[in-house]
Amino acid sequence: MSRRDRAVIWFGRLVIGATTFIMVAIAIRQLGAARAMDIVLRSPSAVTIARVGLGGFPLGFAIALASGLTSSRRLLIGLWLVAAVVGGATVARVQGLVLDGATPYNLRLLGPEVTLMVLSFTAITLERRRSRRSLTS
């Protein structure tokens, strides 16, 4: 394997690793984040729903992503998963900006989300090229 191929693999792992870390952090601070945004949870069921939506889904996503860190065969799948989930979150955030107006919180998160999307698509492109080269070699 060439030095360039190893660099491409490690770049993809860096994108997946950073996203995994972010998702674990989101899952850990789930209810605190809801309180910080003035979301009032008035019943035990509401708290459970918030735990699942704000904690369970990001944690499950982080676990799925972690499997892409250990296998170069699963790397491309992990990168597409990052692009899909972060892309979906970014679309929802832009929709919120259009429908609800710009808030400092949403504007602050939009930049990192777009950056993560660009990094994931860059990594996908590089990994696809690497995979094609290794098949023809």
C-alpha cells in the first residue's frame, strides 16, 4: 500500500473519528442541552423521549461509526453515513433558519456542520479513487 493510500485512509478515519467524538458528546449532554435551550420537559415520558432523541440516536450513530474506524473495507460506508446524517441535520438547520429566523445558536452550529459535510464528501471522493486504483492494480 502506498503512502498516499495510507494518508487517504487516515483522512477518512479522522473525519469519522471526529464525528464519533461529537456524537458521543451530544449523547452525554442530552438533557442539559435541552434545558439550556429552554426546552421544558413536563412529564417523565417527555424526559424519556428527549433521552432517546437527544441521546440514544447520537449514541447509536457513534457506535455505528466506530465500526468504520477499524476496517478500511467499512470506511466508505462510514463516510457516507457521516454525510447522510450531518447532511440531514444541516438541511433541518437551514430550514429552521428560513422558517424560524436566525438565532445565534443555529448560526454558530451551521459552519461546523457545513465543514463536516465538505470534509466527508472530500474523504468519500478520495476513498473512492483509492479503491478504484487498488482494484485496477
